[in-house]
Amino acid sequence: MKGKRTCKERILAFMLTFAMVVGMVMEPVQLQAAAVEGEPVQEEIVTEPSVSEEEPPVEENGGISLFSADGGETDVTETGTGDGTGTGDETNRTTEPGGDEGEPGDTQEESVSITLDSLSLVEGKIHQLEVEVFPEGSAVTWSSDDEAIATVNNGLVTAVAPGKTVITASTDSGAQDTIIVEVTAKQYTVTGTVKTSEGTGVKAANVSLSDSAGKTYEAEAKTEDDGRYSITCPEGTYTVTATRDGMHMLQGSTVTVTVGDGLPKVADVILELDDINISTNNQTIKVDETFDLSIQKNYSIEDETVQWSPLESKIVQLNNHEDGSVGITGLQAGTETVTATLNTIYGQKTVSCQVTVGTCSTTTTLAVQPTGGINSKCT
């Protein structure tokens, strides 16, 4: 009859209705295939009743389980205690790639590291410090313990004045790293020439600078053949001193130089020979009597010579010796000034001795001789 179902159709409808009711009241079952190391991953197709797209699968403990398909970083939020009350605390955990499924990996705290261990700068100079931070891109704050010595702005260090200070790099989380910065004084070079009053450069002289506090700066080397020198020193006002064996600074002269930006840094020094002495300043002899005369000094200059004068005299006769001394013999009564002249490449020095030749009484002795004759002697 039209509108009436056959017995077979009624049984089929009943079975379909039963299956739908059972599917609605049963909890969904989720099957997963876990990969075994060294074996391919196999997946099973799970047939579930139709559910709302907004509702995720629910485990027996009431939590939501999310699994990363590539084993990467996964956030898991536990929202229940397993008893269905939903009152558990919320905890965020970060796992590193490669961690076991369902277990958090190792965590890494935020960190900052300055790439240099220490830094030395000359005052007025700058240097950009670099840091390594984790996570990359974290904000870094910079500070200096003493900005009178060095300042820092976004890692750019500016040297202000000589001294030491600590520069700190820190993040918002409290991670930090430090570096010691030493600032040294700006250096200048003072140059000049050590010479004689005649303008001859003095070789192998020692030159130094000294300030009012007694700090001394010396040339790295003695003067060159032409007398030039150079000394490195910080800003300030200095007294220049030059010395050499057998020479001294011009009597009463003081050389000063002020060093700084935009100031001349040249200082010349005048040296002169040390005095010489003579073995005696006055000597009295008799006619035909001889004595030696020599100069005395405590230095030696290359290619020096000694010359004695007068070369011709009626009072005395001079006989030069190889050692630079001279023998003086009285010729007749009188007084003569004998002068020694020391000749060097840096000038001359002279010294004199007054020699007096005394008169003598003549004694005549008569003697009877076969040939006759008279003998005389000066006494």
C-alpha cells in the first residue's frame, strides 16, 4: 500500500536511528600512530561522529592536548585538575625543538654578553661596543659607573678623562654584563734641536721634559747626528732639560714648552762645553830648567785636539808630547803665559798657566889647566 514501508525498510531505519543515538552519547575516540625510531610513521583513519568545529578533542582528564606534527615548539595549557572542576593553575612552558612528545624541552634564560673583555681609549676617542643577547632583539640598556671618565650611549663609549670606569649592559629581565674601560691621556709630540750657540747640532744628548709635579718624560732615544729629538707627553707645561758628557745647558738659560691642541710643540736647547783645568796655574823655573804641563778634564769628545802656545818665545821653549801634554824649558829670565786650547766639533775651551823664569847668579871659577880656560855656572 502507498505510504506504508515494508518490513525490510523498517528494520533498516531502526538500525540507522540506533547508530545515530549511540554515536551522540559516546565520547569521541582519537587514535594516533606514534613514530618508532627507525620505522616509518603509519596513520590510522578514525571515523568519528560529526561534532562542532569549535570544539577540540577532549581527553579523560578534561585537558586539551595539542601535538606538533614537526616536533617543534608547542605551547600546552593545562586547564583542569582531571576531576572535571577546571580550577587548575595556568602554566606556560617552552620546549626546544627535538623534545619528546608531551614533555617540555630545556629552557634558556634571557642573557646579554659584551663581545670585549676590556677596553682602553685615549681621551676624546670613541668606540662602539657590541653585545650578544638572547632572545635576539631584546632591548639593552647601557650605563657608566663614572661619566666623568667615560660616557656610553647605545653602546657608543666616549673617553672623557684619564681613569678607569665600569660600563654595564643590561636587559629588562635583569640579565647584565660589564666591561672595564681605561681612559689614558691624549698624547702630543714635542720636537726640537739640541745645538751649540754657533748652531752646531749636538749628537747623543739626553733630553727630558718635567712638569711642576715632578713627572718626567724622556726621549725614546738620544739626539741624532744633527741634534734633533722628539718626546711624547700629555697636555701640560714642561721644562726642557738636555745633557751630554762634557757639555751643559747655557748658563742661566731655562727652556719651557706648553703642550696642547693648537699650540706649537717645538723647543730648542743650547749646550756649551764644560770648562777645562790645567795642572798648575803658576810655575817658577830657572834657565835651562824643564817641567811638564797638561790640561785636566773629565770628558772626551770625538776628534778633539789640544794646542799649546806661544809657538815662539824668548822666555820659554815648548815641546809637545804625544799624550797632549807639553814640556816647558826656561830660556832666559822673564815671564810668559802658556795657553792650552781644547778644540772640538762643538767649540773650544782654553786654560792658561803663568811661567816665570828666574835670574841666576853666575860664579866664575879659575882653574889652572894645561890648556887654560874659565868655567862659569848659573846657580
